[in-house]
Amino acid sequence: MGQAGLLPTPTLLSMGRKGRFHRWPPESLEQARWVKARVDELWTPDEILEALKRGDFKPTPGERQDE
């Protein structure tokens, strides 16, 4: 599932001596689960990308995703 475009792009944060961190958008976990469900249904990566471009994935508004 590492194909580009299946998940949102994280933001790279540089914290100086504390290192670098990636901050993922809030909907990332929900989108990863949605993509995994399509993979389990035997969709190809191209089919999933097309569905994402069409807007088939709609994140739940206002839900926290940091389980």
C-alpha cells in the first residue's frame, strides 16, 4: 500500500536538536482504513486512486483520529 497518492502527504517538521517529525493530516488514519478495505475487496491501486480522485472517500467531519 505504499503507492503514492493512496494516503495524504505528511508535513515534515524540523525541531532542531530534537530531530525531525512527520505530522499527518487528521483524516490519515480513516483514509488508511478506507484504502485497506478497498484492498481487501481486491481493488487495484489504480482503481483506488481513481476512487480517491472522484471523492469516494469522505472523512468523518470533526472526528479525532488519534487512537
